[in-house]
Amino acid sequence: MCRNIRPLFNFDPPATDEEIHAAALQFVRKISGSRKPSKINEIAFETAITEIAAASSTLLSSLQTNTPAKNREEEAAKAKARSQARFNRQ
């Protein structure tokens, strides 16, 4: 999985449209193998992003869980601590 795509389900507050769009953009970049499409592929690239974002939004609104929603700030702090532990080793 692409490292830049983060889980978006079961967070409080819920994922925003911008976060869903950013994840769709990263996904399309990953599978297409290009960061920016050529002029001839621009429409296909943008269409894919829009469709994947819509499908992702539908998925996120349809999913159910019994676990309590995770706090974004707490999860970010945990990720930062894991990163520090991983990269600050001697």
C-alpha cells in the first residue's frame, strides 16, 4: 500500500471530502505510475480521481463498526512516536 494513503474510517471527526480526494489522488498516482499526467491523459486522470473519491466516500459512509472512533490527534501522536523510534536509533 502507498505510504501516503492513510486509513480514513472510524475517526472523530470523520474524514473530509478533501482527505478522501487526496487519498484518491495518491491512489491514481500510484497505479498510473505518474505524478502528473501528460496533456493527452489529463482527462482520464481527473476522471479516475473523481470516480475513486466518490466510491471511497460511499464505502466510508456504508462501513459499520462496534469500536469507538479514534481521535485524530492521538493517532498522529502515536505515529510520530513510532517514527521517532524507528528513525532515531543509533
